[in-house]
Amino acid sequence: MKMLLAVALSVVCGVSAASATEWPGGAKAAVVLTYDDALDSQLDHAVPVLDAAGFKGTFFLTRLRPAAVPRWRALAAGGHELGNHTVLHACPASGPSADRSHSSDAYTTDRMLEEIEEQNVFLTSLDGRPAHGFAAPCGQTLAGGRDYLEALRAANLVTYARGVYTSPGDLRADVGRMDPMHIPSRGFPEGVTGAQLIEFAEEAAAGGGMAVYLFHGVGGDYLQVSDSAHRELIAWLDAHRSEIWVTTLQGALDWAQAHPNPQQ
């Protein structure tokens, strides 16, 4: 039923199966697991499960506590991707009474880009990589009320920018043709079940594109997905390796760019 629905949607939207990316090993889709804000619960609960399955995730880091630095350096050495989430995680102020002095409303585009550049230097000290991807704090690319995304593109400071949105068409897209500064992802509410997490991967498998998950806390911290739901997703992905390629976000984008769809 889900497969028939995906086919019907592709006809309605004018997108054929030929527009999907051809993934390694004949996989039907790519799944990318991303984790924001450098949270302890990710190290304590998510990473051990990923490592046990042999999967690599993408972790978008803000400023770290000194005591946490060795753990994140070890995570990078294990093959996980570190991404840029700025140093201070400044978001637009919310509500008329909010303090704007510490929000991105008080930033300029130049200040935001300088902070992103500073965080790149720190990330390189952890993983040795010269370039990193980016995820905007709170999914908002605003500094002083102005969008800084095109300035970030022009500055060539990051390899991609992950957003917080997913449309049905994204799950059937030729990923190699995506704008790297507008990479979609999907976040999930607290209380999401393992079955609901799995459904997103199934939708991608039906369409042939890429499902990018956005997590914060895992079994703790905030905006959390339960440890059991996260484990259920990882177990399902482990059991469907022939159909789903689980990789980092940079890995998926690099593959899609290097292997253009011959039917395009």
C-alpha cells in the first residue's frame, strides 16, 4: 500500500523513478541520522547503538565543555561526521518580551559568519578535516532579522547547509541535483514511536531519495526521542541493509555528486 501511494504521488507531482539517485550496492534509498547540539545523551545512548550496528551518524556541534572534548574527538576518530552548529547557538528571540541581546536578532551577517568560521577551526582540531557541513541553530538562518544563507554560500565556509523541512518530493529527488545549501531534514516530536521513525525510512525507500533524520536528545536531555524508539529504528535499518544505505550527510552528498543519475 505504501509503495502504491509513493508511485501515485510521483505521478501527481510529475516526478518519475528515474529522478531518484542510484545508491551504492543497489540500495533503494539513503538514510542519514543527524544529531544537534552536542548532547551527552547522544554520546551515552545514541552512539553505542550506532557503533554496535556499524552505522555512522552526523553530529552538529556547538561549544563544548572541556571535559567533553575527548569523547567527541574519539567519536570523530571512529568515523562519525562532525558538523558546524555555530559556537553559541544563537536563535531568533521568541515572543515580545524575550531578551534579544543574546539572540541572533543582535547579530550581523558578518558576526554570524565569523562565528561559523571560528567553529570550523575548532572542529578541525577535533577531526582533522579541512571542511565541514552546517546546520543552522533552531533551523533559522537569520542574523539581525536578515537571512545570511547566501552570504554563507559566497564565503565558501561550509560544504552544505542542512535545513529543517521535508516535502514528499524530497524523498524522490536526485540528491546530486539538490542545492547543497538547502538540504532538507525532518525532526520528530517527543513521544514519537519507533514505528513512526521507521515509516520515514520506508517512504524514502519507496521514492529512491534520501531521508535525513534530525534528533536532539536520545533517552535524555531535551526534545528527546526515547532510547527504545531510537533503538527500534536502528534495529530496523540494520535488518534492511540491502535496501537502505545508512551513511553520514557528507557521505551521501559526496556519493550523489560523484555518481550522477545516467537517466538525467
